[in-house]
Amino acid sequence: GEKVEQHQSTLSVREGDSAVINCTYTDTASSYFPWYKQEAGKSLHFVIDIRSNVDRKQSQRLTVLLDKKAKRFSLHITATQPEDSAIYFCAAGYQGGRALIFGTGTTVSVSP
Amino acid sequence: NSKVIQTPRYLVKGQGQKAKMRCIPEKGHPVVFWYQQNKNNEFKFLINFQNQEVLQQIDMTEKRFSAECPSNSPCSLEIQSSEAGDSALYLCASSPGTGANTEVFFGKGTRLTVV
């Protein structure tokens, strides 16, 4: 079955710098790649997603890149702020109500 | 903000006891998922439904859990005989389902502690 690897367990950046989180997946049939943010003691909050028919999607300070050939996708956060500090999870799945497979999370710490 | 409602937020059970948690999906979302998140932040998919029908489930769920999503009632997930290893955050999520818009929204979770 699908496996999603999230390669950095922690990432520390200074406020205003960019943060990049990388994930890889194994199943070429995966077509949907969402990102979630989880703050301490809270649930998962949907951040942004990308579908396999595009290779880039941007929403304000967030950009997701998808490289289907390398089976790799990444989340780029520009102009980081302290409130960006959280655990970020990538996931992969199929469209249409099938289960998502999650990475193990990257703890992003933004320091002033 | 997600409108998936999970109850209770916290649940403490002894080993061997039943543990039941409930989920009201976002209105209009026919697909419901249950995941288990352990203390290492690892997610395990448990089961999902489309309307009242099971779409997928793992072996553990089939053997040790009881889950349903009746019409006009909350969905539920029940561990028949709790074990220490079941201590985790149980997350319910819902989705509009098929088609282009397949965002999945999560509730706040039920944190189960088995003592």
C-alpha cells in the first residue's frame, strides 16, 4: 500500500525566513496531496492541497509543489510568523473518499 | 473552521472495558473517516463510510471495533475490549466525498486513555 515519508522531524527558522517541508510517496496512483497543521493539544487544521493535474498551487504565503516523476511534494511557507509554529503533516490519497495516508509530521518552530 | 463534532473530548477506561466515541460529520458530507493518532504522531486509518456503508476498514477494526454511521444519528466507534495500546487520539473526519472537491475536515478528537 501507499507509504508517505516526511523527511524532517523538526525545522527551526527565524521569523521572516522561509520554511520548506518535503514529503515523498510510493503509490503512483495517488492523486490528492493535502497538508494539515496541528497545534499543541488541538486537532488537524486543513492548510492547503494539490491535485495531480497541476504541479504548483499557491495560497497567500503557502505554496505546494508536486513532482510526480520523483513522487515528491513539498510545502513552502514564506515570511514565516510565530503563529506558523506547529506540527505539519503531509498526506497522500486518491480522490473520491478513499483513506489518506499521512506522514509522521514536521515540527516547525519559528523564533523571533 | 471544521464543523465536525466529536464527543467526548476525553475518555478514560480500564482494560477490558468498552470505549465508545461519537462523531457528527459536517452537514452534507457523506464520507466519514476514523483515524487513530498515537503519541508518536503516527496516524492509523481505521475505517471509513459513505453514507451508512463501510468503504474500507483495517483488520484490527474488523476484529476489535464496532463502528456505524446510521442515518440521522451520530456516527460511532466503539472498542469492544480496551487494551493499553488503544490509548491514543481518535480523530473523526468528513468529506464531501467523490468529485473534484475532496477536502477532508477533522474534528477535535477524542483522547482515550486506557488504564
